[in-house]
Amino acid sequence: LFHYLALLINSTRCREGSRFARMCSGSGVWAGEEPLASCHSLVDLTDPETTMASDLKRIGYLGETPCLHVKNPLSAHFELHIEQGPLLEQREKKVAVVSGVQGMRWYEIRCKGAEGHAGATSMDTRADALVPLALFTVKVEELSRREGARGTVGVLTTATKSPNTIPGSSFCTLDLRSTSDATLDKIETELTSYLIQLEKERPGITLVIVRTWKKDAVVFDEVARDCVKSAAVQTVGESLVDELISFAGHDSAETAVVTPTAMIFVPSKDGISHNPSEYTSEEDWYVIIIHIVI
Amino acid sequence: LFHYLALLINSTRCREGSRFARMCSGSGVWAGEEPLASCHSLVDLTDPETTMASDLKRIGYLGETPCLHVKNPLSAHFELHIEQGPLLEQREKKVAVVSGVQGMRWYEIRCKGAEGHAGATSMDTRADALVPLALFTVKVEELSRREGARGTVGVLTTATKSPNTIPGSSFCTLDLRSTSDATLDKIETELTSYLIQLEKERPGITLVIVRTWKKDAVVFDEVARDCVKSAAVQTVGESLVDELISFAGHDSAETAVVTPTAMIFVPSKDGISHNPSEYTSEEDWYVIIIHIVI
């Protein structure tokens, strides 16, 4: 009953969005949530000459099979994953039935000011393009904490490479997540107002925020979740089975829109993920060989 | 009476420090203020394989003439420069006799935290290595304004290229300047304390600040300044001659330690410098063809 198609598609399409900056683009296109053309035209972050389409062609993966659920349907989609958080380990559980995926939004923020000489330009006459994004980064942390959300400025760059030049432009990304779409709306509104306020306070500064990706919070199919739960209980016993929400994005958040979907989590050592220390024991991995009967 | 040697030396040695991150390294070595070996071993910021020595050798400029004032003395050093500030233009003056150069210090600040998943790691358990440097950047602006100094974070980078990864390490430069060395001491002490405070408040974060370069405030030789002044008055008339301090670093701040030194400023359009809009009219440049008689 497992269908790996969407996962296989994604393994060739930069599932994490670290090279082509969109997450789960393969399953997103398959589910009809993302336009194929806009994913194909994503540019390699380290090589502006390469697009996803040109690289799929280069490696021989730009085939003729349509990447669309109506042409290649799945009767259900079950995704196996490490938790990427510390809860299962802390609670001494072995398997979690995942109830859903928190809402996620990605943004790009660009600041323009005026380059200037670090020694010759007084503090009052400069239009430093880094300080506004530094203030923004601090504000993201403050609002995320206040609202119980998760906000991350992952990439921040200044255009200058010279220590004695006032940055004339800067760029950062923002990854914002919450189990509540209303909370995300609220933070987004406050951050946008904050940027407008910074522009007003700082002559010569322009700030632009663009939302590049949005995925509303997802609740998984009840029948599919029950299948996972009964199979997990049968395999490890009820005392070792937990229920969790997924704080990370997954292909299942895409497939859930068009087919019954559920996820199975196993423990992550110390909750560490997206880091070379990420670790799940072989023993914990074997647990996922469980029987799901629909 | 002009000696261009130190200037010529510097033109081959990245006077601004944008490629090899030390300012005025040629004149600094010549004046005995900088060790030759440490300048030769400076690494190209864009190419870790290239040092200043290897590149001087490559272009045929690593000659045998000693770069040292005791071997190649100057009887005096006069430096012609654009103001890199707006004052001459605002005051409708044509020439400034420069009284000295403000004190300058360069720093590198490194922050280590822990990489983590932007969605799976709660705000309370993350050790985000960018937020502390964002707070530091904001603090630099605040203290520089309060103390009438000039503080610039010019380069700031995070180790991650992925928008959904919490930065595990980050780096920034700091350029700090004031006409008062005591003010620089004060800001340096406060910033260092602030970093220690941030480390205490944020588990898993380490912050290291290293001062990579220091140049105390310089007052130029009185006789040399008088020579510039009388020559300027003779050339453009007393009403168009001003006196200024230099807010930017110059080779003259190095040569002043070992030989009578003075500087001559001409107007910079809108005070803009280190920017493609930097402009001084030909007419204003011609003014500097003045006669200095010692």
C-alpha cells in the first residue's frame, strides 16, 4: 500500500529547498499546489546559470511522465520520517502518529540604503542598509517568542565586502511557522508594519518584503491516522505510541490536499536535525516496518 | 618637494583593505608601524589560496627595495585627497588644511551556536548564531551615536545558505572611529561587556571579538600644516581655505609617526565616497596644484 512516487520525485528535486529555494517542490507540483513552470525556473542559489529544469535535463530526469496527481494518482500517502525534535526521546516513546503539519511561510527581505565611507560619514547622515535588517532579525525573534511561533532569519548578507564601507544594500530570508494560520497572519502584519516604521525613521532607506512561499497548516486524514495508530500499537505496544504535530514541512503537507495522508515519526537523538549530528538509531528505524491495513 | 613613494607603494597593496583586510598596509610597513611579514601573509578575502606576498610576486612587485623609512626616508610627506565628507561643499570652501586623523580600530566578531531545523526547534531551545550579531549591530549604532563616534558593521555573514536552517555560526566586522582615543576605549569596553552579557543570556552561544587593527588619533606636524596653509591661501585666497580633521584613514596617519606630515583636502560632491557616485570636479582638483615651500 505504500506509494513512494512523490518521495522519489522529490529526491531529485531538492526537497529541502537549500539549492533551489522552494521546499517540497516535487510533491507540491504533483498535488497541483505549485505551478510546474515556476518550479522548473527556480535558480540554483550557488550558480545563477542553472535552473531546476536545466539540471533535471542534464542528469536525465526530465522525463515525459506527468508530475500531477490526476495523471499519476495515489490511493493514500504515508510518510516515514525522523521527528526532528526532542519530544519522543524525552517522553520515552518509539513511534508518533502525526496529527498534522504547522503552517509555514517564506519571505525575502531587501534593504536599500547608500554606500558610504565608514569614517567620513557621520551617524546622522548615513543610510546604513544593514542596521534595519539587524533590527528586523531581533524583532522576528521577539514576536515569534511572544506568539509561541517559530521565526528564523537563516540567510543574511550585505552587498559590501569591505569592512570600512557602510552597507548600501542587504538581503535576508525569513522562515515563519505556527500551528495557527491566524498567528502567522498576525506576525506577518506586525513585521510589515515594523518595516514601514523603520523606513519612516531612517531617511534614504527602502525596505521590501516579499512572501515567496506559503503553506497553510494541515490536519491529516482521520482514517489514515487511525491506520498508522493501530499498526503502531500492534508493533510496539500502546505505551510507546505518541501523537505529535509536525513542526517541519513535509511532502505529506502537499499530498494531504489531494489524497488521504498520514505520517509516522521515530525519535531524533537530542532533537537535532539539519545538522551533521542528526541521528536516529537503527533499532528505532526498524520500528517503522509496521503493517498498515486500510 | 613631494614624495610619492609611500603612495606608490600603497597603490599595489590594496590601500583600502577591501581585498586584503588591513588598511594602509604599505605605508604602515614603511613607517615601521606594521610588521612586513604579517602584511605579506594577509589572505585575499575572496580567494583563501592567495596571500599579499604571493600576489605581489605574481604581478612582479615583490622587489628587493626595503619598504622601511630608515632605508628609504622622506624629508616630509604631503598627501592630496578628496574630503570624503560634505563640509567643504557646505561651507563653500575650496581647500582644507587637515589638522589630523581620527583614531580607528578594526574588529572581527565570531558567533558560534548550533545549527537546527527552523520548524522543529522551538524558540526556547535554539542557539541561533545570527540574532546575537544582529543585537551587536544595533548596539554599535546606539553607542556610536551616543558617544559622537562612528561605528560600522560592514560585512556580516551567516554560515548557512538554507532559509530553513537556524544559523550555527556567523561573522561580522566592526570599524570604529573617533577623534578621541578615550572614546574608542569606552565603546570597546562596553561592546565587549555586551557580548559577555549576550553569552550569559543565551545558552549554547559563544561570542569572540578580536581587534585586528588599531590606529590612534594623529595630530599632524605644525610646520607642515603651516606650509599647506600659506600655500593654499596664496593659491585660492584666505576666504576659501578651511581647517578640517580627517574622519577617514590615510597613509599620512602612518607617515606622521616618522616624518613631518600634512594633508590637503578638496571638496567631495554631496560628501559621497566609497561609492560609484563619488565625484570631485576637475576644477576643484586643479586647486591642489599649489606651491608648498618649506
